[in-house]
Amino acid sequence: MHTPFDNSTSDASGARIVYVKTVAVGDLPKDMQASAEGREQLYAVHDAEGEQLAVVTDRKLAFVLARQNDFSPVAVH
């Protein structure tokens, strides 16, 4: 469930922004649902255009993944 990604989306200051949001497992494709290991929600990382870049098991991991790839993560409520 850990997928590396690269994207060049940046804001006016040059920071590359990605968005972290909660995703219901039931809304994911069947193959991803099967690997969710009983979880009801996962966390998706999206670029500014809305493209899903990664899906991980917890919020903290989503932020760490983004920062390790030189992105500035922002939570979506």
C-alpha cells in the first residue's frame, strides 16, 4: 500500500503541495479493499489537480511520506 510518487506541483513560494484526506475503504477499488486488512478508512495523498498519488494506512504516515518526497502536505477536512 506504500507507493512512491513524484510531482512538480508548487505554490507561489515554490513549496510543492500535496493534500492528505481520509478515504473510506468501501469507496476504493475491490483489489485495494482486499488489502485494507479490515480497516474502515485509509489516507490518500493527492496533487493539486486531484490525482491520487498514494494511499497509506494512517494519517501520520501520509504526512511522513509526503515530506520524505520533498512535498508540503496539507490536510483536507
